[in-house]
Amino acid sequence: MEETITSTRPVASAKPALVFALAFTSGFSIMAVELLGGRILAPYFGSSIYVWGSIITVFMVALSLGYLIGGRLSLHRPSFGRYSLFYALSALALLPIVLFGEAIMAAVFLKVTDPRYGSLLAATALFLLPTILLGMIAPYSVRLLVQHQQHSGQVAGFLYFVSTLGSALGTLATSFYLVLWFEVDTIMLTLVAMLLLGALAAFAGHLRFKRVLS
């Protein structure tokens, strides 16, 4: 019994560290994409308060849906394998912004002349799905970490602290530096690569924890 406890102790300590690192990455990515949204829509719809209102609305709605769906999925045998899938799908959902963003915005611009509703429709088409997927990560992360109900509040609070810190740094890094140094598509592809690395890290964790605990 003592040998089993000793052998699983590194796993117990590695698991929270991995989840917190991945939650930080998702928080960073959410705010980076949201800020880039203003740059992406600007050539067609401008950068007025209408456009930013549309972007913020789409992100808030998408995150609320992601929190709801992620929380529901976390009730059914949560695993790092499924967790890795959230990151992989989020990365793939960002690719159409790079590949088809111009065509989507041009089509919306020709059909909807009002910049308020045009920007809202374009932001929905481009950002709703990837933001829903990114929003699913936070509640699922909490479920992976919570072992005892009496500690759930403390765990959730610290995880949202880490995720929000990632969002703050993503905001500063993107607005102060990245948009000055790189093209928008380059930054977006870098975020895709980050999320794919997150997916690989989560899946590697899944294999490691499964092997040690089996």
C-alpha cells in the first residue's frame, strides 16, 4: 500500500500543474482572438463601437454556451483524452478564419449594408464556434481537478485566477506587441499551433496517468 501511494504521488502533483498550464493557454488564446477580431473585421466594417459591441457580444454568448456545454460534458467520465480533444477542435475551428475569413466578410458585406448587423453576422460566422470550444475548457478543467466536494470552490477559484491571468497577458501581448510585429494571419496560426501543442500535452498526460494508475 505504501509503495502504491508513493508511486502515484508524482502523478497527483503533475495533474494540477498540467491543467493549470493548459487553462492559462486557453485564457491567453481567447483574448488574443477577441482582440484580433477587431483587426480582422476593420477592413470591411470599420472599428467603431458597433463593431466592438458585436465582437464582445459574440464572445460573451459563445463563452456562456461553452461553459454550459463543458460543464455538462464534465459530468460523464471526465478524462484527459476528451480534454485534449477540446484543444484540437479549438485549433481546427480557428483555421477557417485564416483560410476563408476574407470571403466570408466580403459575402456578408455585400448582403448586409448596416455595419451594426453586418459586423454582428460576420463576427458570429467567424468566432462563435471556436469560442464555444475554448469556453468548454474551463468547467471541464475544474472537474478534472476536483477530487473532494469540500475543495471544489478553492480549486475553481484558483483555476479561474490562472485562466483570467492568461487572458490578461494575452490581451497585453497581442495589443502591445504581437499586432505590431506580425501579420494577423501569422498570429492566428501561432495560436492554432499553441492549441495543438496543448492537445498533445493533454493527450500525453492522459496516456501517462492511465499507465501509472492502471
